[in-house]
Amino acid sequence: MRRVRGRSTIFTQGGASIARIEGKTTGLKSDQLHRIERLARGKPRAQEIVSPETARRLAALSRETGRQLGLLIDRRGQVTHVLVGDRRGVLIPDLRLFRFSPGHLRGLRMVHTHLEPGGLDREDLTDLLLVRLDLMVAVEVDAAGLPGRTHLAYLVAEGEDRWTVHSYANPHEMRASPLDLIEQAEAQMRRHIRGITTEGVPRALLVGITGSSAERAEEAMAELAELARTAGMEVVSTYLQTRAKPDPRTIIGPGKLREITIDALDEAADILVFATELSPSQLRAVTDETELKVIDRTMLILDIFAQHAHSRGGKIQVELAQLRYLLPRLVGKGTALSRLAGGIGTRGPGETKLEVDRRRIRQRIGKLEKDLAHLTRERKTRRKRRGADTTPIVSIVGYTNVGKSTLLNTLTRSDEVAENKLFATLDPVSRRLTTAEGTLCILTDTVGLIRDLPPELERAFAATFEEIGDADLILHLADASAPNTGEQIVTVEETLESLGLEGIPVMLVLNKSDLVERSVLPNLRRRFGALTVSALDRDTLGEMVGEVRARLNEMATRRRREAEGLST
């Protein structure tokens, strides 16, 4: 059995829709089509999975046409789809209108014929699991066109195989109540889900691909897991597939995507998070295949920014970045759009803004750009006023979650938000650093940087990054305990260069020294030419403050001499 998005014919009786006929109807005689249509009119009794008469007619037509035939039946006993296949199988149509949720099945059972003995094959059982059907029934058809051995399968919550299969001599022997079996299966699923989930916490599966550098890919997936945790998700599993290049349709191969979909259903996962940015067509394809909410790394970062934006400027920048990113993805009315609306990946603009048409979104983007330009002018005015103050400015810059806000709080005895989360700070924060000798400088905490920062965010936060350009000294804070400290340092250096800030003096400081073996610290200092501190321990900051004072004094002396030289 295979799943497809096929065309269908809807037959009616007295103006009312009976059922959809899906599949390969080409080549059938009009009389055969008429009799296949009549299969939709049979309705089993409440205690029947399929009526004996319907099973007999289904088998006879299947043998006559040489094709597998199938019925999809809802819980009221109404046939919703009549399926026409070939000798090898039938095609399951698009069933997105028949939604299911964790702990619940789709509300449809499948009854189809097999022209060869052998029972339910692996593809039948996989589709039972993937499509989340109530029941899967295969009726073997003998040479005379009569129904023979009949096989019934339904899902169970646990076990090596996620289904139970029963076989009967013929459909008449299949006396189990369909509703009882369905209730039993759903009750097991609900008990299983309650045992593994936390109410209100989204469960995510992380998906990535690796090419030549497996180590780099694993580091990227670890960072993606931290991003997901920061966004409020529970990471259930991580999948990293080795591929020379991404699949143009779904990033990963179809077999791996099917495996992930099954695991997502078993683990009651809500979201697939891709480490690779998805194109609009890939987003729609993966969403259609899995019927799960699908986001990529960029959408995840945008969501985190939306959660942490508090000032008017921050909110404008985040919404602008989100709308620019989502605009090309708001195509059609499929599940990709409906599952994007609201929740993780779309905080900020909100559901109503995502559902408006492109013209209104462009109008919104235009207004936000004007608002942002106005805020940028105000920032420049404030910086000019601040320029009259001769107090030097030191900007704390670094990879996200290296402890910039904690360092600011410890040095200035302030209480800015400092969390063990990525991008906890979005809006620049400035405080005076006063020592026993007097005011040393103005410390500015800036938004954290990250590898492969989404272009939409870099554009939107250009005004924020301009704050760094006013600094007399950049305090580059890095995480001494990170497994990839060197790569994070390079990322920050490359970002500063791309912003045109390479002319500002930089002082490198390794934070979180309390999380590193003391014997390792001297090697780290020599390797990176940096000081080591613990932002949580004020006693470790004396050497750094002294070095900052020395550098600022040196700059002031040089500028004074340059000014005196010009005056003479």
C-alpha cells in the first residue's frame, strides 16, 4: 500500500455526497465503475467491522477487475472513500481533513482486498502506523472471487512491533466490535503519552544532515538542541543523516523521513526542527508528508528573539525579521501554512498577521521599516548627546550565552536579566563601571552572536549592532568551558569584521573559568592570548578591570598627544 495525493471522483445520491472514489479508474468499464460506486452504500452494523455482503461484493469486483479494492469507513459505519488500485496495492489518498491528535486515531478504518495469499504485508502495517488508521483489514480473494482468509491489525502503545495482528478463516469469523478495539487502542496510547509527556511542553525531534565534517555537524546539532530548550521545547530525539547533498524535496531521504515520522507519532512529538534552512517548497513537502509542525533553525531563532524582545525597538526588529522570512512561505492554504500559524516559530507576528494576504503583509513590513528608521534616528541622536561625555565606552561582545549579562551585573552591581539561555539579552543595556578611583567607563551589553546568523536578523538588528561602533574598546567575552571555544571566537571575529568594526581595539576574555580544570587555564590563556575570569566571582575580575583601565588610559594618552601635535 502506498500513500499518494491523488485526484478523486465524488459520487452522489439524491444530491448528497456518498463517498470519494480514489485511484486508478482508467480502463474500467462503466458497469464496473457503477458497481464500485455502489460499494459506498453498504453500511455495517455497529458490531461489524465490515458487513458480509460488502466483503463479498468487494472480493468479487476485485477478482473481476484484477485490481485491489479498498474502503475507508468512519466510526459511524459510513464509507468515506472507495479506493481502486492495481494488482499490487491500493493508494491511500490525502486524509488531512480527517485530523488526529496525540492519544487519538484518525477515525477511519481500512478494509481492502489482496489477490494473493500472504496476509498483511509490511507496507500495510507501516501505513496503519503512519496514517494512524483505526484498523487495517485485508481480505484475501480466492480464484472464484469469494472472500477468504481475513487479517485484522490495530495499533498498540508498546512493543517491538507497534501493532497486533489477528487472522480469521473468512470475514464472517471477525466478530470483534470495531469501536471496542478502537477504544482499547486509544486508551493504551493515552496512557503511554501521559507517561512520557509534560503538559503544555512541546516535544521536538531535531533533524540534520552531515557531509564531510561529522564533528562540526554534531556540534551544530548540540547547539540546535540548546536553541530548542531555550524556546521552551523538550528535545525527544536527534537525527543526523550522512548525505553528500540535501534531498531537493525533503532535505533527508524518504526512508529516513518515514522513520522519523513514525518515531514522532510514538513519542507524541509535536514539532520537527531542521538544522538546515528549508525552502518554501521543502517546508510544504515535509509538512504534507509528516502532518507535523515543521520549522527550521532560522524560524527557531526568530521565535527565541520574539520571546525575549521587551523594548519597542526589539519587538519591531523581531517582527520585521519574522515577516520578511515568512512572506515567501505564505503560499496556498495547505497544512504548511495552517501549522505555522501561532506557537513556536511564529511568536511575535501572531496567527492573525500570518493569515492575511501578501499585500497586507508587505504593507506591515513597510510600516515596521519606517518605525525602525525613526528609532534608528533617535538612537543616533542619543549617541551624539552621549558623545559630549568623555567617559570611554566598552562594549561587551560575544557568542550567545557566554555570560555577558552576568559580567555586566557583577561589575556594575546591577540586576539585568541574566539567564542560562541563548539570546536572553536583545536590547543594548549600558551601565557605568565605577571603581575606587572613580568612573572607569560605560559598559554596554549587546545581543549575543551565533554561527550562521540568519540574514533576516542581521538586517533587522543592524541598528542594534551600530551601538558597538561607538565603543572605544570591545570586550570580547568567550566561554572557556565550551567544547568549540575557538570556533565561537572565530564566529564573533568574522561578524565584527562583516559589520566594519575591525578597527576598534579588542580585548579577549575567557569566562566560566570555574567550569574548567585549574591546570588547564594557563594553557587556555597562552593559546588564545586572553585573560580568564568567572563572571560569577567578583574576586576573579581584578586583573581584567586593571587591563581595561590600562588600555583605556593608553588610548586617552595617545589621543591627547595626537591632539597636542595637531595644535602645535
